[in-house]
Amino acid sequence: MNRVKSILVSQPKPETEKSPYFDLAQKYAIKIDFRPFIHIEGIDAKDFRKDRISILNHTAVIFTSRSAADHFFRICNEMRVPVPESMKYFCVSESIAYYLQKYVQYRKRKIFHGKQTFMDLADIIKKHKEEYFMLPCSDIHKDEISDYLDQQHIRYSKAVMFKTVTSNLKDLKNINYDIVTFFSPTGVKSLLKNFPKFKQGTTRMAAFGPSTAKAVEEAGLHLNIYAPTPVAPSMTMALEQYIKAPDKAPAKVSYPHPVSVAPAKVAVKALVKTPAKVAVKPVAKAKTKSKARPAAKALAKGKKRK
């Protein structure tokens, strides 16, 4: 396998110079270009009104990204809805929490944040079950958050305020990179939409997350690099491992495939029913024998005395 000399990252260029991508480029003398394959477009206020969601009925907002914050306050402004001072904000990360200073005064009593993922924030939300939450999101989103809120019986409204659309990549002309990275199934669709006749050839594909990996394979492309894994929790770490030893990379990359719901239900029933039957029968027999033997001995002694 040829040495990796160039990588195309299908995300915006990092705003800070302290990015592991820049460290990777410098360490291995690799050219790394950044180009978003998808971008966000806001939904008009008139379209948002069709969902009949009253912002003022809610007492808290969950922000999963800066885009979610931008479009929430944009919609409020377009609809001339004054956001009350009492509104509470729950942010997935600290950086998003500090970003809110663009719109509201930062106060610890009304702005809460997790470390990096939603599950870090989940425990904090659980302590505020009395709130009525709004979840600004894209038309394409994961159900992880709504599933959790449903399980915890927390009141919330899912508010679609922006949409994910494919970017125009025609200026790239062709994909002459050793590695192309993907971070969502929509990114894979964007590549094929812009380049319908695209052929992988010697280009190696990297995917982040099982749904993205599945989209790569369903597009008829060969997956070479996958993250996250226990040894490579980030895309940059997975890339570095591959760059170090491309010849040692497995012919087929394994990743956690999604499990369907139906088989899971069958498996649970089987596990519950079978042990119950096996456990009950031996116990019942043991009790019958232990009681019967002492009773028989007592009768025998009584007959001998007579």
C-alpha cells in the first residue's frame, strides 16, 4: 500500500490552531484539506409556525450544537418572541454554554452543561424533571436524546429549526486524495450526488460512527478506516494508526453494526421463559421428597409401637 500523502476531511477547517489534524499534518508531512460535504440552512419562521410549537410554553432549551443555538434565537427574533429571563439552557458541552454569551448573560443558575456528549448532560437534566424542555434540531438527527427523554418521562418538544443539505463540491473536479473522511451518512450521499461517476480506485475511505460506515458500504465503497474504537476513540487517532502501518490494515474493517429490534425482543423472551421453567421444577420436587420421607418414617414407628 502506498504511503499516505494527502487527506480530505469532509468538515469545516478548525477555528483553533490547536487541532490534532494540524499536528498530524506536521508530524507526517501530509497535506490535509478541509471541505464540508454538507451544510446547515435555517428553516423559515413561517414553516416553523406550521408545527404549532409555542416557544413561550417551554421553560428550558437543550442545545446540542452552536448551530442549534443560532437558529433558536434567529427563529425567536423572526417571530418577535421575547425570550424570558427565566429560561434555562442545557448545553452538551462547555464551549456551547460559553457561546450563549452571544445571546444571553451567562449565569450558572440558568446555564448548565455536560463534558462533551449528551449522556454527560443527562444526569443534570434528570435533576430538572419539572422543566418543559425544547429541543432545537435538524431535519436529520439521532434519536438518542428523544429516546432518553421519553424513558425518563420528561416533557419536551422536538423543534426542527434547520436542515442539513448537501454542499456543492463541483469545484473539487475530482477526488485526488489518498484518504477521504466521512462523519455522517449525508456526507456520503453528498459525494455521490456531486460525483455520480465516482470510482474509489486507490482512495481509502474513513468513517466515523456505525451509521456512516454502513452508508459507505451501501454506496459500494470499500471501508478502510473506522472510528471510534477502544484504541482509536477519535478520527485523528484512527488516521494516525493507519498512516503508521497501512500495510498492516485489515482487508475488511469491522464496526458495530446496528441491531434490529425484533430479534432483541425474541431473545429476551427466550432468556426469561427457559430459566424460569428449569428453576421451578427441581425446587418443587425437592420439597415433595423431603416432606414425604419423614412422614413415612413416623407412620412406621407408630405401627411398631402398637
